[in-house]
Amino acid sequence: MTTLETRRAIEAILMVADHPVEPAVLAQLLEVPRADIEAACDALAAEYADHQRGFALVRVAGGYRFQSHPDLAPYIERFVLEGQTSRLSAAALETLAIVAYKQPISRMQVAAIRGVNVDGVLRTLQQRGYVMEVGRDPGPGTAVLFGTTPLFLERVGLDSLDDLPPLAQFVPGADVVEALEEGLRPEPVVEPGGGG
Amino acid sequence: MTTLETRRAIEAILMVADHPVEPAVLAQLLEVPRADIEAACDALAAEYADHQRGFALVRVAGGYRFQSHPDLAPYIERFVLEGQTSRLSAAALETLAIVAYKQPISRMQVAAIRGVNVDGVLRTLQQRGYVMEVGRDPGPGTAVLFGTTPLFLERVGLDSLDDLPPLAQFVPGADVVEALEEGLRPEPVVEPGGGG
Amino acid sequence: MRSAAGRGLYARSVAYKVQTPVYEGPFDLLLHLILRDEVDLYDVSLGAIVDAYLAELDRMRELDLEVATEFLLIAATLVELKSRRLLPGDGDIGLDDELALWEERDLLLARLLECKTFKDAARQLEAFAVEAGRSYPRTAGLEERFVGLVPDLLEGVTPDDLLAAAAHALAPRPRPAIDLYHVTPAKITVSETVASLVEELPLAGRTTLRALTSSAVERMEVVVYFLALLELYKQGLVALTQLTTFGTLTVEWTGGADTDLTVIDLYEG
């Protein structure tokens, strides 16, 4: 098979796929090494960018897919009108972040971190397909354990969970730790406001 | 708007569209004359042919769409036969189940139950012949109502919808039971105009 | 005009009332209170934080008891931290108590840090999602000519599978239930406490929360008593008075001598 045919076949398949197609699948269908697939996809993506196409070939959630170019979002928004993905609430995002980084994780563990009940928000995330049950805690309670889905990766535009920025990056800096520490230091003797 | 932007916007919209888009619609979205749209689409189609793309921009059913190049049909067939497109997701199964149990039901009602947009899923189910339009809501919106098809019954091995396992949707509270009993009490109520 | 002297507690609580954000739980609120004034990092007063926290609790009038528990547990820790050395007779706190308080404080600090970490991670995820949301995927699917090739999608799907899927989709959304599992396991429930208070209080005359909870070992028990009293207060069965903030909470039975428990809309703990 020529490189041209590999490239063309990839284009054709991705045009009819309705979900990201893994390079391994493409390799099997086209009977070429996976590395060739990845090289061909990289080349195609570069070509589209070069030609200033209104679409792009991207790698997301472990596979390749066609999508509209972000520049043209205003036109797409006018075109689709309905069916736009609704925004995620702060509660949903925080819960998603915890599940993403700590998976597999139980409902209780998520609740303990957030300090609030998370039943409703977890169910919504499940309904929207961003979170799923991935197993059971082997412990006595056999609590359901949750993890994120490929759809979650698509939603945040990441290829895999490994692409999440390291959590350490978000650990509060010394200034914040100090402020919290200061703020929670047991009050010394004098009552506040006493000095006016 | 520049010609480049027209071209790019057309590419983006057609990439995202799941049905042929009429030139008049594109003209309206892009705020350019229809003739410009048609010229741009012709130019794009020629360009793709020129570059030996694995896809083509074609005019079909009064609109434009992207599709795989006929040359590459064998790859698409393998893609399909290898089962890469035949996944009935949990979301699709839930949608199908809701339609089966609650028919006739509108798209919005299904979406309300699932808590997510169901356009794509319903379209797939329709395409596969498991779900069809069965009427219109008599209400103001005259929404399309969906139901299951004979093919669906055949495939899940049911003679009729009556054979679906009964759904205990909720355990009614005492007040509901009372209201039901009230409603079922055989009372000789004469409907005005109801001659039967 | 704002005088220099006014820049303390009062200024904070006024500024506080202007905003009406919705807090996602007590950590959210506490983080906001401690960190909102980033300029004043070294000028954060526990007293001001506690006051603002309690003011916020007060503002959340429709706060139900379920949500309140977590807020109140944190409030209890805060108040304990603040009032530790103010209370008469506390000069002789044992070393164990002192250590326990610090431990409690460190635990709260650790949980706040963890919560803050994920809040910031969530913000990054949101940025990713916004960026990714500007691109729309192609989902057109197969062209008609290939559709006939697709194997039967319903292969292996049974009517029972449909039933299960429908039941799952139609299941009523769970009512947020009280979750005490990550705090001290409650040895007594609010409803039990309500029941016992209904028996005790008519005989006790005027009493105080402190007296009622004198035998309480865990802070959780005090909170449970407090919640039970609130419940009775809502039912109009007790009068609660507190002359000063953090002062003694006086409890007085105002219901009849013989109140039928069944009329009380018991809080299901």
C-alpha cells in the first residue's frame, strides 16, 4: 500500500466515524504498522493547518477524529443552535477533577474531599456520560468506585489521563498555606475589637 | 468577509453537520450571496479532488456534505464489518428503552428523562430502523413523537409491546394509591356529550 | 467614610453581606473567607473569620438540617479554636485537650488544602473544556450505502436488558441524603435527641445547652443536641436565648406539659 493510499483511507474512515478511532484500529484495517498511522495522521493534521482548512484532525480520548477549527466556533454556534453542550457547574467540575485525579474513588471519598454530599452531582455526571462505575471497593463496604470516561477526555480535549497536568501543580503555594494556617491559629487572649 | 473565511466556515459547518446543508442555509449563516456559496463549494470540491483527498464534498439531496471517496469503500466496509461502528452504547440502550416503554414520546421528553441531549442517539436508532416517527404531538409545538418499530420487536424477540417486562417505575405513596382508587372507583359518571 | 478603626471586623462583615454567592459546602465558604483578601494575608484574624462564617450561616435561612450539619461541625471547630482561652475555667485545660484541639485544627487545615487543590485543578479542567468546546466533532456517521452492512446492534439484548435500562433512566433522582460518614460516626441521632428532649425539657425549666451536653464526650454530640434544639425551636416548642455572641445558650420549654411526640415532624437523621 502506498503512503498516499494510507493517508486517503484514514481520511475516508475518519469521515464516517462518529467517535475517535484508535490508531491500533486504523493500523489493523489498513494493514500497516501503527507508527505509520500515527505519522500519516500527523502529516495530515499539519497539511490541513498549512492549507488553513476550516477543520482539523486531532488526537483526543485515545483516537483520531475530524473536528471543526476552533476559530470558526461562532459559525458553528449559529448553525447548531440547540444541542450545545451546557456548561458544567462549579460543583460538577470540582467533582470531576477529584474523580479524574483520584480514580478509582468512592462516593464517600469524593464527599469527604468536597465536604458536601455529592450524590446528586455524581449522578448528573454519570447521566452525562463523564463518569462511570468502574468497580467495587474490595473492602467490607464494597462501595461503588467511580472513574472518568472517554467522553470526559473528549470534553476536555485530552488524549489520555496521562495528559492531565500533575496534581502537584495545583497544591497551594506557601503563601496560601500560610494564610490558612494563620487564619486558623487558635486565638490568643484578647478578644477582637477590644482594642477598637 | 474574505473568501478565505467563507471557504473555511463552509468546511467547518459541513464537517459538523449530520445531514446535507442547503446552500441557502449556508448563505444565511455566512451572510454572503448564495452564488458565492455555490462557487466556494465548487472550488473546494475541485481542490479536494486535486489533492487526492480520501473524502469528497458532494451535492446531494439539495445540499452539500462531506463523504468518503467512493474509491475507498472497501476500507469503510472493513471498518463497519469489524464492528467498529456497531456499538450500542449504554446511552443508546437507555434511550431505546425509554422510547419502548414511554411511546409515543417526543425528543424533548426523552432528553428530559435522560438529562442530556439525545438528538444523535435518536438519529442512530432511527437509522438502524429500531425507532421511527409515529406521529405529532397535538399540542402547540406539534413535536414529532417517536415509537419503536416492528424490527425492534423482532430483534429483541418480542411479539408485541405488551410483552415488555412490566416496569415498576415508582412505589406510589399512600396519597397516590388513594387517588388512584378514587379514580378507579366505578361511579356512573356521565361525560357530557359522551354518548357511548 | 471609613475610619481606620472601622477596618476591622465590621468592615469585613459589611463587605460580606453585599455578596450573595452560593457556597458549595463549608470548605468552600471557609476558603473564601480566609483567602478572599489576598492583600491581607498576614492580617487574617480568626475572630473575623468565625464571625463571618457564623454570619453566613445565619444568612442561609433556608439551610436545611442536612446541609447544616457539615457547616455546624466546622463552626464548632472554629468556635472552639476562637474561644479556647476565653472561657472561664479553661485555664486548666489538660494537655490532651490542647493537643486534640491542635490535631483538629491540623485536620481541618489539611482538608482545606486538599479542597483548594482540587478547586484549582477544576479551574484548569474548565479552561480545557472551554478551549475544547470551540471545536465540534464530526458525528455524521455512516453514509446510507454502508448502513446495511452494520451487524445487528441489538444482538444479545434481551427484554430484561431493556427493563433494566428503562428502570435506570427513570429512577427518581436521589434526594440528597445526610452524609455523616466522613465525620465522627454519630452515636445518637437528631430524632432520638429530639425525643429525649421532649421528655426532659418540660421538667427541667430553664437550662442551657452546656448543661444539657455536660456529659457529651464528642463534639458531634453537642452538634446533634444543637440541631435537635433547632428543630424544637422551629416547632415552637422551645425558646432559645443568647445574650451575647458565643454566650450561654439558654433553653426554655414553651410547649405544653404533655406534648404528643407524633405531632413533631421528626428530623430523619
